[in-house]
Amino acid sequence: MHTLNLGILAHVDAGKTSLTERLLFAAGVIDRVGSVDDGSTSTDTLALERRRGITIKSAVVSFAVDDITVNLIDTPGHPDFIAEVERVLGVLDGAVLVVSAVEGVQAQTRVLMRTLRRLGIPTLLFVNKIDRAGADPDRTLREIAAKLTPDVVQMTASGDCGTRQAYTVPRTAADPDFRDQLVDLLAGHDDSLLAAYVTDEAAVGHGRLRAELARQTGRATVHPVFTGSAISGAGVGELLSGIRELLPAAQGDPAAPASGTVFKIERGAAGEKIAYARIVSGTVRTRDRLPVHRAGVLVAEDRVTAVSVFDQGSALVGDQAPAGRIARLWGLGDVRIGDTVGEPGQAPSVQQHFSPPTLETVVSAARPADRGALHSALTQLAEQDPLINLRRDELRQEIAVSLYGEVQKEVIQATLAEEFGVEVGFRETTTLHVERPAGTGAAFEIIAKEANPFLATVGLRVAPAAAGSGVEFALGVELGSMPYSFFRAVEETVREALGQGLHGWQVTDCVVTMTHSGYWPRQSHAHGTFDKSMSSTSGDFRALTPLVLMDALRRAGTRVHEPMHRFRLDLPVAAVGTVLPALSRLGAVPHTQTALGASYLLEGDIPAAQVHALELQLPTLTSGEGVLESAFDHYRPVRGPVPDRPRTDHNPLDRKEYLLHVQRRLAGFGDRE
């Protein structure tokens, strides 16, 4: 049996989960098709998902198509949960992108298709809901070619669309238009096929065209389009055939060293951690000791206590998971999403393909007695979604989380109440800014000199870097000048301390170079006892680094930047006169304005903080006919008053306050280094 790890992706409400149900039914895994409205689907297992009728967490089910085991991953469609989609993309062999024949290509559809094409993931498209009133598959196909990619070919014809009797018919070799479309599409990407066709049309038979279609689909060069209805089942058989014939099976040698990528974490009934991993090579067995690597660094080595793989709709406990399969692994207590288990370098890491969250809110327990339980619960949620990025303010006893949108906030609130019994409230959502160095600044402190109370010498230089480059740490001193653990302590502390710059926002797009280093070697008294007062430890470097870094950053200066969204706005021509002034009031800047018959297309930039306001105003401004797409695009310097963010790091900008905190910590807990 071969394995195919298949993702189902779509804009919210395009029918993705209903299609998953229909595929399971057609494959004989379930006896009846579940309903999203009734909360009876196989993949929406959370009570909150069933109640709201949306997918919140990715879910894995399995079915067989001839000699292929398909591990199908149903993903969320709402943009607030795009992080769930992101983690799945790195483990897929292929994807089905669902588009509604009623609504057509929507904002999230465009974002998903751009990402699938950029990553080179073989993708089929399924135009769903052809039996719904207002369905127009032909219009939708034109939109796909215009807005997603022109490299598509229609694999099925539809009839009686917009009625319950809607049906599909597979296009075959007997259809000359289908043959011509295949030749035009495929020959445009293969010179040998073009030459053979020009030399002798009859020599290029339908079998060769289908084989070439499978090859180019597997390379993500072309994208076959199927039509149908997940509710009635029309066209689903043809889609199943396309999945079997056109998408490439998983690769991997089960006899090679074991390696896999963790893309999901959940907790079992007893609170145990369960890791979902795509096994890229080798075979993972129960009782194996697996190294866990994070960003290429070994962080743990744990023993696998149980393994299950997906088969015929459920996860079956076994004793091994070979290459190509998706496995649930127990016993990896230190694992996180994005980690590599087993041999490093074999498995791809989970990378960020979509924009980061640009919103933040403070979460507070309704009952003061629940503060500890709230932190524990949010820590577990952060295991499952690292991008919520917990930020704890010990001074104010507050916890902040990052968000993609207001729906995500509602889901977090409901999850905390239903799964953890913690009632919470939220402050008003704020926009996440960043700081970038305005220039270059340097500072250093020498061991046993002036006001340096720590047994460490640290010098740092902060300089600007290219936008989007993140933080780079470099050494301007010899690596052998002191123990490696001290260098690692400095680098880790630099990255942590840059979480709050001069104005309290995360500092990014900079190079931090260590310019000075020094330490006192380990000293002992004559009777052999270790004397901390005479010996440097990692704790000295961790404590001193924030002071030096903030001093260097103060000399460099920083500029606060706000997140900007790139927007695309389709609206009636009559509404342009009212929409343009509204955009101006919201700080938006239109870049292009294009007349498209009776409609008008505006494209430009808008502050992320104003997107929600535009969404609320748009129905009134355009009589309900305006369609807005927006996604994070870049940061720009703040115009007007610079917003500050409350500090949570005991403020290394205030030397006296910071040193007092360090002294209290050491007095209370001793030197833990």
C-alpha cells in the first residue's frame, strides 16, 4: 500500500468539511454522511466546532482508494485560524482546494492558492455547491483562471446547476475540446510534447496526455479542476479518481534512520501530551528513544511509549509507524510543534508561510483564585498554537496573547470555560507594533570594573538590518575566548530581551554583534569547595546582557512601526465617491484604481488597526455590494504619537530597578546556574 497525505483547504463555508464527509462515505469508511449544521461530522470533534459549525483545529482521518491509503487532513477555513493551516502545509503530499460555485473565488481562497503554488504542493481544485441556488460553475472557472492561476483544466462537465438535480459528467477522449485544452495546457510546459504534437497529432494519444497531466500535476505545474456537490455526492467519484491518479504518493525509505516533523500537539484524557508527526524516513517504533531537535539544536531525548496510525477513519494503536505515514506519538514530553524527532536534517521543519498575528489582548480570570489555573490552561493552549505567544506580566499579574482576529478571541474564551473551567474576560484588542533600530549603537561592561556587579564582561553592538530579516546574532570575538555555554547564555538572553525595546515592543530586523567577552574561571578554596564569589557562571551573563543590550539600543535609537495590510476592494462604481473619503479617514492609501465595467477595483494599503472598522462600514458604504480582501503586507513607521507598551521585563532601561529585581531573585532562589 502507498500513502498519500492530503490536505483539504478552503475559504470558510465553501464546504470543505462536508466534502471530507462525502469522501469518507464514498470510500466506505462511514455509513452515513454527517452534517456540519447538525454537528455530526467526523472531523469536527470539538464541542465548540459542532456548536459554531466551523473547523477550529486540524483533524486527520484515513481511507483507502484502491492500493493507496489516504491520510486526509481537514483544516480550518476561517482566517483567524490560519496558523492551523500553516502547520499542516509542511507535511502534505497534495491538496484539494475547495471553491464555492455560488460565492466564487474569495479572499482566503487567493491566500491559500498563492501559498500552495509557492510551496510547490500538487493541488486539485473542487468547485463545490453546484446544486445550490445561484451556482455558476462556468463563472467560477473563469474566476479561478483570472484570480488564482491560468494553468487549469476542467475535468468534469456540469448540468442543471443551481438545482437539486445538478450532475456532473467526466470529460473523456471523445470530447475534442477537452483534448485540445489538454494539449494547449500541457504543451506549454513540455517542449517534447509540443514537438511530438506538431510532428504528428495522431501520435499524441489520450493515454499520453493523461500520463503527462499526472506528471505536471505532481510537479504543481498545472491544476485539474473538478466540479460537483459535497451534499449530493455529484462529482465526488471523479474527484476520488483524480486523487488516486493525479497526486503523487508519499516518498521515504522505511529502512532509513527514523525522522519526522511534529505539526500538531494535543492532550489526552489523562492530560498526557500526544504529538502528531509526519514520518519522513525510517520507522518509529514503540520503546524507541528519539532525539528531539528544535531549530537544529538537540533539546531532549525521550522514549516513545505508544504509537498509533490512521486507518479507515480512525487512529489504530500499533507498535510502529513507517515512512510516509502520519503517526500519533506518546511519551515525548518535551516536544513542541515544529520540532524534528529522530535524525535531524531528514525532515522539513514547520515554517511560517502566512503573516504573523498583528493583534494582542490581555486575558484576565473572572475569579482571582483562578489566576494560576488560567496560566496553566493558556500554557497548554500555547502548546497547540505557539503563535498565540503568551506574554506574562509578573508586575501586574496579567497575561497577554497574540491574535489573528476577534473570532479567535471568542474561541479562546469558550475553550477556557468549557475545557478548563476558567471564566475569563478580555481587554480591548490592541495592534502589535514592532521596533527597528534607527542607527548603530554599542555598549560594554567590564568584569570587576565600575558599577558592574556581575562576574562577566559583555559588549554588544546593535545595527539595522534589512526589513523582514529578523534578528541575527554574530560574534566579533574569538569563539574560544570563553566557554561556549556563556556565549549561548548571551545569545539566548539577547533574543529574549529584544522582546521589548525602548518603547516596549519587540525589536526586529537587526544584527547584534558581541564585541567584548570575559570571565573568571572556576575557583575553589583549598578544601575544594566551589566559590561563586570568585567564579563566573552563565547566570552572570544572563543578568548582565539585558543592561548592556538596552544601553546599546538606547544609543542606536529605535523607530516604532505599525503593521499595514494590503487591501483589494471590489465595489460598485456608484459607491466610489463615498468609499474614497472613508478610506482616507481610516488612514488607507489607495495605489491603483481600475474600472471593470459596472464595478471598480481599488488596491492599496491600510493600517491593520483600521481593517475591522472598514469591514463594519463597508456594507453601508456600498449597499452591501462591496467585497474586501486584506492581508498583512509590511510595517511602516508610526505617524503621529508613538505608542508605548507596558514593560514586563523588570525594565533593564532603569538600572537601579533592574538590579534590585536581580538581587531579590538571587536572594529568594539562590544562583540556579
